[in-house]
Amino acid sequence: MSVMVDIKSVHKSFGSTKVLKGIDLQVRTGQVTVPLGPSGPGKSTLRRTVNHLEKVDRGAISVDGTLIGYRRSGDRLHELPEREVLRQRTRIGFVLRNFNLFPHLTALENVVEAPVSVRRRPRAEAAAGARRLLERVGLADKADACPAQLSGGRQLGAPPGRQALGERRR
Ligand SMILES: Nc1ncnc2c1ncn2[C@@H]1O[C@H](COP(=O)(O)OP(=O)(O)OP(=O)(O)O)[C@@H](O)[C@H]1O
Ligand SMILES: [Mg+2]
């Protein structure tokens, strides 16, 4: 299977605190990878580098064959303009621990918002896609429910059977 996320020799410090010290990680298409460990060594920082929310000091990250946050010219990397980074981010999904759902929108409307606002998809087409996604994670019957009416796992869109993980995170 092809490599989807390719992290090469990534270094990152905050001031004098060295957080990522040469991380190499390849995640293949369809593979589930869980950075696991005590609080504070840099799991979230690593995840944030994947869509360039965090700039790396050294190393490089590619997603689906595309270098993220930079363009290569010879052996130098030049940071991309924000507009280009934002375009790259539209292709990299990200679920936050504390959901960040719109509380006044239904489950369906929450899923529809990004494809319509960011990718300029027609609303009806986005709604059809959103219904398929809700169905995939066992939430078809909750399409019109508001986030406050859903359990923690369901707010994360965890597939049935994995929702206990989401519940524990509350
Ligand atoms: N923006 C920042 N400025 C300064 N230090 C930071 C910043 N972000 C993270 N850190 C520090 O970097 C280290 C790694 O933080 P990070 O949040 O990546 O840890 P983590 O492994 O995700 O921890 P947890 O398991 O608690 O979520 C910590 O020492 C943290 O204090
Ligand atoms: Mg963390």
C-alpha cells in the first residue's frame, strides 16, 4: 500500500525546549496509527505539524505525495504563502479532542458546512455526501439532532463500536 503520511527527520523546539527530535514516521493508506505516551512529550505537536499548524525547524512532511507547507527548490525548502497552505489543509482532515461542533447546527448541518464554505460544493451535493458519511458512522438517524443531544463519541463521529473511546475523552 502507498504511503499517505510521510514524516522525515522532523525537529521542533519551543524556545530551548526540544520537543520533536528527529521523528520519522510513515503511515500507509488505510493504516491507523496512534502516537501513545505520557502527557507532554509532543504527540499533539507532531499531529499539528502534519497540516502545518506548527512549523518544523528541520525535516519535511508529505501527505499523499505532496510536500506540506513548503516548496522545494534544489535542496532548499521555501515556506508556501498562507493561501497555498490553506488550500493544502482542505485535503487533510482533523478531529479535535473537544469536538468544536457548531452547537446551533444539526449533525447534518455541521458536516455540510466545510464542503460548502471551504470547497464551494453545492449545498444539495454536500448534504447528500454528509448523509452517506453519517450513515457510515451509524448516525443516519441523528442527522437532525443538535450536538448537545449526542453522546461524546457520536460528536466525534466515531464509528459504531469505537464510540466508547470518544466517550472516555469527555
Ligand atoms: N506553543 C507552544 N509554546 C511553547 N511550548 C509549547 C507549545 N506547544 C507545546 N509546547 C510544549 O511542548 C511540549 C509538547 O506538548 P504537546 O502538547 O505536543 O504534548 P502532548 O504529548 O500532546 O501532551 P498531552 O498528552 O498532554 O496532550 C510540552 O512540553 C508543551 O509544554
Ligand atoms: Mg496532546
